[in-house]
Amino acid sequence: MKKITITIARQYGSGGRTVGIRLANELGIHYYDKELTKIASEQSGISESLFLDTDEKFRKKGFLKTPIHVYNSEIIGPDSPDYTSPDNLFNLQAKCIKELAENEPCVIVGRCADFVLKDYDNVLSVFVHAPHDFLMEQAGKVQPLKEKELEKFCAREDKFRADYYKHHTGHDWTDAMNYDLCLDSGKLGFDKCVEAIKAHARVRFGEDVFD
């Protein structure tokens, strides 16, 4: 098949991760999500735990006191004290995302991959969303919380994703103009989301894109 990358951003509970996994499995290509931190750790020599701890810190405290730092491809070298700064950790993961897009067909979930790869012609960016009731139903399958607590949990997760996206891109995470394709998984279901992405890819890259 052609060397295309499909990026997926998603609301918590929308099943975007499930859609990504199913899509990758159907196409026989690699799916990247949390594995990106491991790859970035191996390439940079920085402990994977530092990447994870940084994410967790901002998940709890937010980005409110941190100035927006739009990604510009610059990477700080290991001789600098800022080598392990949060923004440089993002840049190192972005470097891995670019290398993947250049070397293999794949599905990448999260990490502002749509923005990192915005200048690449071989990229299809997708945002998966869903109505509130569907989000709660799906989230409740993996988070054993009561209704109000589950709503708060989902809201915190989506706020982190929105703040993370805003900090690294300067754009609003849910703005449809950031993406090539926006899908309502509550209306379509996961399998039809997969089919919609494949159909869009055929229109965009040619009928033989998956041959």
C-alpha cells in the first residue's frame, strides 16, 4: 500500500483509539499511541518515565501558567539544561512522528500528530467525537465511576487534551478546520468510522491506496 499516515484525535469515550486499532489491523499497518514515548526515549536517551511524568504533571496542574509554545521543529541538544524541558520532550516525540510518516504507513493517535505533520502530503487527519450520552456509556466501560464522577473525569481528560493541543499548536483542539475528516462515532459506530476513513483515503490518495 501507499505510504500514508492517518492521525486520529479524539474525545475521551468516543472510541477514537478503538477506531485507530481496528483501522490499523484491517490495513495490516502499525498503530502508534503510547508507544511513541518509548521510541522517543530510546532515541533521545531520556528515561521514558520522564516523558510520562511530565504528561501526568500537566494532567493534574494544567497548562494555565505555561506560555503557549507552538511547535516549530526545533530540538534543543543534550548539552542544554532545557534538553528535558516539557516542550523539548514534545519536540522529541514530534521528531519520531515525522520519521514514522516518512518511513512507513501507519496510524498515529494523539500527540498533536495532525499539526506536526500538517505540511506532509501523505497525511489524513481525523477527529472522532460523539454525543454526551454515548461518551458516558463508552467511558463507563473502562472507568468504574458513578455518573457525576464519570462526567468530571471525562471533562478533565478532554480539558487536558484541549490544553495540550492549544499549548503546542496555538489552535483549538475541537475546531473542525484542523482536520481533514470529523466523525461522530455515536452515529456511525466504530466499524463505519473505519470505513469512512478508508473511503476518504481512497478519494484523497487514489483507489489503489491500500493495494
